[in-house]
Amino acid sequence: MTHDHSTDPGQGASRPFGRVMTAMVTPFTPDGGLDLDGAVRLAEYLVDEQSNDALVLNGTTGESPTTTDAEKESLIRAVVEAVGDRARIVAGVGTNDTRHTVELATQAEKAGAHGLLVVTPYYNKPPQAGLLRHFTTVADATGLPVMLYDIPHRSGVAIATETLVKLAEHGRIVAVKDAKGDLFATAEVLSRTDLAYYSGEDALTLPMLSVGAVGVVGTSTHFTGALTKQMIDAFVAGDNAGALALHRQLLPLYTGIFRTQGTILVKAGLAAQGRPAGPVRPPLVDATGDELAQLRADCAAAGLPLPE
């Protein structure tokens, strides 16, 4: 079944979480504890100043591997209360244990989340039948819309095209965060399903829009969100030259934010701006002086210099 991803702003059903989403870092206090006040301030900045339509909490960028279930719940409650009236709050609940993922999904629903991001189970490499069962079980567990997260270079296994087509038949599986880097596969799924695709690679947002994606779940969008929204709006309006100019302007930061693990550089950049961030938790390590200097150069190249 094909779908017209209409550019009419009234066609909200085809982009269930808007167009620009950021996988928000989780601010910590200097001693490594959860900084809920900082999280609220950061969420407000991302929504009100960086033009985010939605935020993903408790994703990998939010250091989900090293935050507790209780911390995840507290973070959702605080951010939903702060910005949930003007942005969709999507909770990362994916693990490599279906039972635990279901527990996190039901917890997120009770905490007020508007949707779920469910990554492919990692490390244990389930076959496609296992992926189908995992995602369907999680989608059956709550009333929330689900975004699948296809990122084989981290999870070790890709969601196959035929599996995605089957999953698209589920009423609550509505979107995909696509970090597969395979435009052929993306284009085929988009031609055969109603799934709303969001680029999971900042730098591939514009190419993915060209085959029918609706937006991005970004990391650099902690800094590039407002301009990324302008780029997407330009493309939707038919201003391809304008969209391409913004893509090229932002490319140094779209790619530079991943020179090391993305959370590390986002937190370093936010700290340079005086925003809530704090340290990272082990096994991550905070940015070195050289890494911060390179981030400053990348930000400047993108026209978004960090304060000195």
C-alpha cells in the first residue's frame, strides 16, 4: 500500500512526530547524578529556540545504557510536564530483552510519553522472525505509537525490508528512525508502506527527504535544529536550491558531531554555551581539549560558532 506523503501542513497523520526531532542528551550533575532541572531547561531550549517538534528521551544519545529505569521514568515525567503541551515526547524503551522493553514501554506510557522509540535488539542478533515478534509484542503492550529504530552498525542486525513491510501492518507501528544508510532499501519500504521515515543520520536528511522521508531524529540538532527545520521547510516548499545550500552549510556539524561518540561532543558543546549538560557516565569519557577545539572549528564552519 502506497501513501502520498503530502506537503499540506494539515496532513499530520503522515508525520506523527513532526519533522525535526532531537535525541536529547540527559544532563547530569557534576557528581554524575540525574539533573532534572537541567533536563527541563534543555528541553525548553530545544523546543522553543531550536524548533524541535518532538524530543526523544532515553535514547543512546541520552545515555540509556547507563541510566536506571527509575531515572528514565523521572526524566520523562519532568520533560512531559515542562514541554509536553508543545512538543511530542518520545521515550526510548528498546533493549535486547523483550520483557524488559515491555516494562519500559508501559512505564513510559504511565509517565506521560506520547510515543515510543524501539531499537533493534542488539548483541544477541535475533533472526527476522525474532525481530517481528519483539516489535509486535512491544507495540501490543501500550496504546502509544511506535517508531522502530533500524541501526545495524550498532545493533548487529538490520530490519529486513520484508520485515518492515509486515510490521507496517500493525496499527501502532507508524514510523522508522532509519540509520541503515541504505537508500535503496529505504525507498522500497517507503513505496510499499505508510511508515513515516525519519533520518537517523543528520547528514542524510536531505537525500532521504527526496525519496519520501518526512524528517530527522538528530544529534547535531542540539545546535542545528532551527536551521535544519528551515532546510526541510525549503525542500517541502520546492526550494531545492535553498535546501541544498543549508545542507551544505550544516554538513561540517552534521558529520563533525560524530567525530567521537555523539553524546560526548553534544555535552561539550552545550557546556561551552553554558547550557545544562554535565559529565558523561562511564564507559563514555568527556571530550578532550583537542576534541572541543575541533568541535569549535566544525561549529564555526557551519555558521554556528560556540562562545569562547
